[in-house]
Amino acid sequence: MKKLLIIFSLNFLLISSTFSQENVKQNFDSLWYFYPFTIDLSAGIWTPIDKLSEYYNPSPQFGGGFGLMVSRKMRFQLWIMPRILNQKNPILLNLNDSVMEYKKNSVGASLGGWLSYTFYQDRIVSTEILTGITWEDIPTDIKANKDSLSICGLGLSIGINSWFNTFHRLNFGLRAIYTYSTYDKSKYLASPIGGHSLTFSLVYRFPRRSQEFKKWY
């Protein structure tokens, strides 16, 4: 699975590089003038894969983010994405020199920064590659040193987001993201649970596109 993901990522980057050289140069800019400061909202499904799928089922995920245009084709964003975790099997936790099983649905979250780069545009779609560094959290209601115990880790993500030129310049898009989270490095885990996941979301960006925003480009 890991080898396939690496091969997929390398092929994706090669294709995106080709598109960025050949297609983004075409003159479709007038269709895709986003405001420099944006608010994005998302709703979708977080899907654990590989070993992580043994412990969690696909779960609903929502999100909100603030975006800032840093160049003509690049945008930086801060996102928070809560997810309602649907646990399938117990995880083993280290607590007070003992090992315990834990199984309970909870509300986790992903918080971090994202950088997007637009590599393809035409009259119908504008597609960007996304890379992100996030903090991934799986909370529990178990107390450890007066604080609730959480399984946390660094998340590294790559994906694509496509915006569609429909609905009178309203900004609707589809997003697909692969994430690897370092949950297994948590000192509270007694056995590894993995960290690979895919997220598929519907995204909306406010405000809508406008010719008035051309001055920022």
C-alpha cells in the first residue's frame, strides 16, 4: 500500500508539472478571479486506509478555513477540520503502567496550514494541487495527569481541489486528499494503529468570483 501511494504521488506530481507548463498559460484568467482573502467551508468523508481502517470506519468530516493569496497562482490557508470518529475496534492504551482497551466514538480534528498551487484551468474547471502540514488529534475521555488523554500526531497531506465554473460564479469544488499521520509515535499507544487516510469533500469558497478582483492579479 505504501509503495502504491508513493508511486501515485510521484506520477501525480509529474502530471501536474506537465499541466502547469502547458495549460495554465491559456487565457482563462477572466473566469477565475478569486478574492485575495477568502473563507472556505467543506463537508465530506474521512476514510481510514491500511491498518487504520481496522480501528475506524469512514467518518463525517467538516471544515472551515481562511485563505490568503500569496501570488497569482498560489494561496496559503489555515484550516480546522473536525471529524466525528466512528470507531470499529478497540485500541490499546498505556495508562499507569498498565494496558487497557478503549472503544468509544469521539470528535477528533485536523488543524494546520495548507499551500495550494493552480496547475490547470479551462472554461469549466480550475484545478489546484494542495500540500499541508497539520496536527491530527484522536481524543478520549480518559484522564491522564488531570488532562484528557489524546492520540496526537503530525499530519502530512497532498491532494487536489477542483473548482467548477457553474452557478453564476459561485465557488463550488471537489477535494480529494491523502494524509499520513504519525499516530503511532504517541506514548499512549500500546500497539500501532497506522496513520493513512483519504478525505473526499465538497468545498465552497466565499466570496464569489468577480471581474472586480482582476486588480489583484
